[in-house]
Amino acid sequence: MHHYHQDKWQKYIDNELEQWEVQLLEEHLYQCDECMNVYLSLLEGANPLEEIEPSLDFTSKVFEELNLELPSTTKNEPYDRKVLFKYYVVAASITMVLMYGGIFDLFLTEVPRATSEMISSSKRVEEIVPAGWSQRMLDSTFEKLELRSLKQGSDVDEN
Ligand SMILES: [Zn+2]
């Protein structure tokens, strides 16, 4: 494989190349670990003066932005509970994601199988149950609901 010289990568970093050359270099960068390493090492040493030092109140500003209180030993119990609750919510969310991940796995393996079984058995259901079965099922459901509401009404009367 043809590799580009370090000087080329430096020019690429310094934005001193033509557009077509930039494209060639970028395409090469996606495929070549060797040149990627050269590029990254150049990039690391590129602008040492521009390295950003966090200001003294950086942490408190971040906490302010996040609408969180800065941890402190003088804080009393309600604060700790609040923080614990936040951690609990985060932990619960992660657990849920993992759970759903498992459920999705189940869906991928179980649902297609169950669906194909349903499709193959649905024809039999239509053969066994005569026409109008859905209406009769609906009617009987309403009957059951009426009976239940009557029963519940009598229960209330007894109390
Ligand atoms: Zn290369």
C-alpha cells in the first residue's frame, strides 16, 4: 500500500491541501492504521499552546449547568438522599435497558416461531368454529361482564 509522508499529514492538519488531496488522504486514513497513527501523533503535538486548562471554578460551573449540587461534607441527610435517589434512578434505568435487551432477544427468537405457529393454526380454528363465532364470543363476553357487574353490585349491597 502506498503511504503518505508525515509532511503530507501535517499539511492536512494545517489545512494547506487542495480539496481533492484532502479527499484522497481521508479515504486513505479510513483504511490505513499506520497512517492513522502518524496522523494522530501529529494531531496530539499539533497545538500544545492551545491545550485547555480548566478554570478553578470549572467543576462548580459544570454542576451548575447540570442543575446538581456540589458534593460537600457539610451537607446534611436530605441532600444525600437526593443524590442517592438520582443514582438509584440511573441504576434503575440501566437495569431496565438491560432487561429490555433481554426481552428483545426473546422477541427475536420466540416471536417468529410463535407467529408461524399461530398462522398455521389459525386455519384450523376457522375450520372448527362456524361462521359468526366472533359475534357470539363478543355476546358471551358482554354477558359475563353484565353478570360480574351484577355480582359486584350485590356485594356492595351486602356490605
Ligand atoms: Zn498509509
